[in-house]
Amino acid sequence: MIVNLCLDILLVLFIIATAYILFQKRNWRFGLVVKKGETIVQDGMQGLATTLGRLKTNDVHFKEITVARKQGMVTYRPKKKIIEYLNLKNGRTHETTGEVIGGEEVTFALPANDFGTCLTYLPLLLGEAFIAVSGAAMYRLTGQLAVLGPYLFLLIYNLAFTLIRSDHLPVIEEIMTILLTFYIEATLYPGLNGGDFQSCLVSAYVGVGLYLFFSVLARLFLSLNLNRFLGKQTLWDYFRKLAALLILIISILNIALADEIMGSYNWITLFGVQFQPSEMVKVLLLVVLVIPDQRLFGERKSSFLFFGISAYCFLYALIIGDSGLLMQLGVIFVLAILIQCSRLLLSLVAIGLSVVAVLILPSLSSTAFSRIQGWLGSNASIWKSLTGAGSFENFTTYGYQSVHALVAAFTNGGLLGNQSFDVLKNITATNSDLVMALISQRHGSIMLVLLLGLSILLILAVMQNVRQQLKLNQTLSALSLAAVFCAIVLNVGGTFSIIPLTGVVNPAVSAGISASISYGTMFGIMAHTSVSKAYWKDIQKWEEVSDEVY
């Protein structure tokens, strides 16, 4: 209980310190200051790339028809110390500080920043302390020195990205590693209750390793010049087609090889290891949904790929009976439309169709339908399970898991946790689908609330970090955040029967190897920054462009 109290205090201090730093960073500008004549139309808050064109989704838009030929993107190149204009129609680039577009003079310049001082390293120290205390507590519980390995990986990861990042503020990385301490605990949980502990320990090493590996891999991928033209298409166009092809291959293999588990067909076994292919489909769909020039209804091939693969993924989720996947795909699909479409009517139609699909398709699955009926109040509802005789003995009763989760999280766990009695010991998916109840039981409801607060902090951190990214990365970050937050809502809501869907894992918290690939990649996307140390120095020492910028 004392250890849990220490962890609560450290996490509270981490959230406060990080929120303070995010507040201090709210006016930092990394993009170009753009003027039309003497009027500032962008002050640098738009991100590292500034797009120009006729669409309202562009940072700077014009009404002239001839502008379509000069649709472009302007960025600063710190190595060459130049501002570069990329024509998105033909791929040509040239140095510029100003252009005449649509009959208007448009000028570009770096912003002036006064970063001042803030408590840069305090969140790092608090986050590292939280990880260290968690590792020490697990060592005390198990008595095995080997359990410290995954925690050591997390400590090194945070220190490394503190040095690598130009701002030395790896907030998103710290949030992920704090969450991964609970992932380690959830993965070791079966071994702590009489299972094969060594097997669980290996899974913890592999899972943490995959989270960190795919996080780094995503950053390396985004460091490529994805807007570089290869012929008449950009490098990103080729990646979109490759992602679409991989979606088709993976989904077909999933449907052909999967066995039914709890009403769905989303698990396959390869070389004795169970794997969930749908986790890879989620990440690949992110790539397909991001259009290079942000014009959703531009080229027909690009639009066909966007809508065609999305429809196929919805059908795939329906065939394998994964309602949670269907919800996540629906959320990122709608957000991709909102970000990249300037035609309000078409946006509303597409959103309406996706909402109808999300509401109707789950009812076509008998398992999902029975869950919804139970949640709405049929004879097998959770409320009758709470009062009916035998609800704790009959695992087929709707609400069996949720009743145990509620009792474990709030009654048994209390404020600071109770590890002496385990209500969830014999419950299916305790360390995956019901992981938040497990954490609340072992660490208390205070920790449960703090973890939800950490999710809100993640949203704020990503919203600020996109200012240090290029356009493609910004859209990818937004879609990744939507997928992660949707999973959190579905997991917490399903655990405590707030919503009728279950079977969705909590990112970086629930045990599982498959999810480490998808969510590790998404955390890497969200944490990526394209601000190099040279760029960072230039925007600090640059002369003030205009007093109006501030």
C-alpha cells in the first residue's frame, strides 16, 4: 500500500509538471510566418510545412483558378539555410522568400521565438522515478532480478530520446513508458498466479521490446522525404499502394486461417504463436487514408484507394466479427475525411454513411447483438446479474466479467489497492480486456483516475507536438491519436459495462504481443518531430519578423 501511495504521488507530480510545461509551450512557433502583402495569414503555428492552393484545407488559400498550377508546399531547410517551395503538381522545387500567387504577393520567413526557461527535465526525472519504483516493487514481489530488464529498457529509451529530441522534452515517450510499466505487470500477472512465470517474463521482454522497436521504426520511416517525387508520383503514393496490397494479403490470410474465439475470427496461429492480423491492418489503413496533397476528392485513383480500401476494411471487420475493430476503423475514417476534405456536403454524406455503418453492422453479428441486448436491459442484462442469484458462478451470464470487474476495481481495490485477495483470478481476459479493473484492484481507484488523466495529457501533448511535424505526419498523428483514444474508451467502457462492446485492448497497458506492433507504431508516429537541432537553433536566434507575430 505504501508503494502504491508513492506511485500515486509520483504520477500526480508528473501530470502537474508536464501540464505546466505544455502550458509554457503553448505559444512556441516552428512553422513559417506567411504574409499576404502586409497581412499575416499564418504566424507559424501551422507546423513545419505551409501549403498553398485553392482549397480551404490549405494553410494559405486563393480564389484564382490559375492557382491550381502553383499549388505547393513551403518549408525551411536548415542545412542549406533556405526557404524552399515545392510545386505539388510537377515536383519542382526552388528557393524562395516570396511568390506572386493569384495576383497577390506572398512572403515567407522564419518565426521569432523566445523559448525562455521551463522545467525541462522535471517530467523526465519524475517519469524515470515512477518506472524505477515500479520495477523495484515487481522485484520485491517476485524476487527475480530478471524482471528488472524490461524496466531498464524503458529508462534507457526515455534518456535516449531526451538527448535526441531538439527540445529535450520527450513527453509522449514518457507517457508511453509509464503505461508500459502496467503492461509489464499485466503480462506477468498469470505467472504471479500459479502460471508459467518464465514464459510470462519472456512475453514481457518481447512485448516491451516490440513497443519500443516499432516506435523507433515509425520515427525512422517518417524521417524519409515522403514528398519526394519519383516520376509523376511521390514516395508516399507508392507507400499507400503497398499498404493497400498488404491489407488485402493480411486480411485474406486472416479469414482463411483464423479459428473462432469468443464469436470472432481475428486470431491465427503461426509456428505455435497466436497472432492478431487486424492490428497490422489498422496501421496500414492509416497510411492509405493520408493523401499526399490533402485533396480527398482530387485525383480519381487516390480517392478510389481511400474509399475502396476503407470499405474493404469495414467488410473485413464484419466478416471476422470484430466490433471493436469496426468502431476504431470508423473513427479514423471519419477523421481522415474531416481533415482532408473541404467540400462540406460530400463530407457530411461520407460521415453519415460511416455512422450508419458503425451503428448497423454490429447488429449483424450475433455475438455483438447479444451483448448490446444485454446492455440495453434484456433478461441477461448486467443489472439483473448484479442482483440475480448465481451471477458469480455462471460465467455464461451477460455481465459476469463486468460484475467481477466492478467489484475488483472499486470494492476490493479501494483507494490504494489490495493485492492480498484477487477477485479476478479465474476470469477470462483479466490482463487484457479487463486490465483497467486489474490495475484498480492492485493499485487502487486513485491510480485508475490518474491513468485516465494521463490519457487526457496525451491528447494535449500530441496537439502541441504536431506543430513540430510536416503535413503528412500531422495527419498521421491525428489519426493515430484517434485510434489510441478510441481503444481506451472502448476498453474502459467495456470493462465496466458503460458501453456494450468488449474485446478491445488498452494501448500500452493490456497484455498482448499483437497490439505492441500497432500501438507501438502509433506512439512513435505521435511522438515524432521533424525539428532538427539546427532548425531549433535557427528559430531561436532569428531576427523578429514583425511585432504582430506575437
